[in-house]
Amino acid sequence: MTRIIVTGASGVLGSAVFSAFTAPPSQYTVLGLSHTSSAPGLTPLDLLDKAAVERAWKDFAPDWVVHCAAERRPDVAERDPAGAERLNAGVPAHLAALASQLHHRLISISTDYVFPGTHPPYTPSSEPRPLNLYGRTKHLAEQALAPYPGIASAVRVPVLYGPVKTPSDSAINVLEEVVRDQSGRVYGMDDWQVRYPTNVLDVAAFLVRLVELQKPLPPIIHFTAPAAYSKYTLSLAFGRLLSLPTAHIRPEKPDESAPPPPGGAQRPRDCRLSMRETDALFGLVEGEGEPAEGRSWQGVEVVKWFEGWFREEEARKNALVQAQAA
């Protein structure tokens, strides 16, 4: 059986990736690693401990490593530049060298924030010019993978959402809390930055497809959902799904000439990722009546997915109330 290591397997993306590779009938032997969780089925490991990582890798002898662990919060990265660089750039560099040494393949998750957001769409060969430290650390990771063609690949993804323990685990899921807050508090919500929310379940399924492709992978691969939203327009959509008023949510457009707030990260305007090369990787050519690109994206549109997620939440609450009343 193909042997897979998944790092960050307790995170929003990593847990989805771990589940995708272990879902029955699985053809994989999977080692899920986590530094912050001792959840059943996961193995604790500090990826910054190089000696421990090398022992784990040699003991498990992976065929593939899917590296999801990262400091993914731009504002947090901005407040701890050294820590963010060690995790987001130093660890992928070490894992790429290990992949070359131990003769396995590496997929490392990167971000659309490597781009400045001024001239979308961006292709894998577009010049990265990140505006914030988070994007710079991810670009450094991509550069560290570059000397290992055919061995190490970076998969760039946009803002992610999906099944979470709490809404605050995702910059998209957290909008539910804002919409549900009917206390009278007024929220200013960004209506300037264009985002392409992509579900972690779809990313996980895509990564399985990459492993199963059985062909050399390019150094940089893009994966994104096609639908564009601002946080404000998505909040309004959530309000409609939840049948809640959204007058307490006000659109905001920043002064582009002003510096970011202290401790905050500058955001790019629109980092839409081109999927043309991804389509070509899977042999998908444009046909009559089909979209010009993005045919390799397989998933559910974000508002449609949250419609089902909110229904499931309501069903869980109702079941809990009934159980407590019994």
C-alpha cells in the first residue's frame, strides 16, 4: 500500500486531507501528525525538531508527504515574523531535502497571497510579489522546493472553509457568528478584497487525485473554486440562508494609500488563481459550452455548501434539545 504522511492533521485542512486518505476503502497507510492535538489516530510531532522529524520519516518510510502544517493567519505571522518563517519556510525546506534524500514525493500547501493582487488572474509562472509577511514566508517555501523538480511541488490555494469545530477556525466560517449576532452590535465588513472561498474537502479530494495521477507533477500547481465574494457579500448570503437580518453589517472599503493597522497584515485586492495549467495536467481541454478554465475543480459552490452545513447545525441542535428533554 502507498504510504502517506500528512502534517498538520488536526487543522481545518489537514484533518480533511487525513480523512480523505484514510476513508474506506483506503489504499493508503497514513501517518497523521499534529503538534497541537493528541486526537485519536494522530501522532504528536514537533516539525521544528529536525532530528525527530528525520527519525519519524525513516521509521515510516513514506511514498508521499502532504505538508499542511503552517501558520496560516496573516496577522499572527506579522506579530511573530521569526516564528512564522521557521514554520512556513524552514520546515518545507527541510521536508524537501528529506524527500530528495529518502526518495519520496512532497506536496506542500502554499497560498494565493504570494501575489500582490493587482493583475489577476495569476498563473503558476506569474511573478510572486507578496504584500505581507505570511505571503513572503510561503514564497520562501516555494523557492526552497524549486531545486527538487519532480520530487517537491507546491499547491497554491485561496482562503479555505469547511467542517470546523468552531466558526473562528476559518476566516469564512467565522462570518456565521457575525450574522447570528443580533445583539445590536454593528460590524464593519470588508467589501474591497475579492476572495475565492474553497472548501477543504475539495482541496483534500484534489490532493488524492494528484497522488493517484501517476505522473510527474509540476513545481507549482493551482487549485481554486471559481466563485468570487467579498466578506460583505458572503455575509449577506449567509443572512439569506439563515433568514436573519444583516442591517448590522456595514460594507467597508479601505483607504488603499493608508498603511495597515499596527500588528495587521496588508491584504492584496484580487489574487485569482488561473486553473488552465491544472486543467492541462489532468488532460482536460476546453470543449464547446464549457468554461475557459477550471474544469479540474470539482466541488460545491460555497453558498450551496453552507446551506447544507447550516441545516446540519440546526438538526444537531434540535437533536441535543430533544436528548436533554428526554
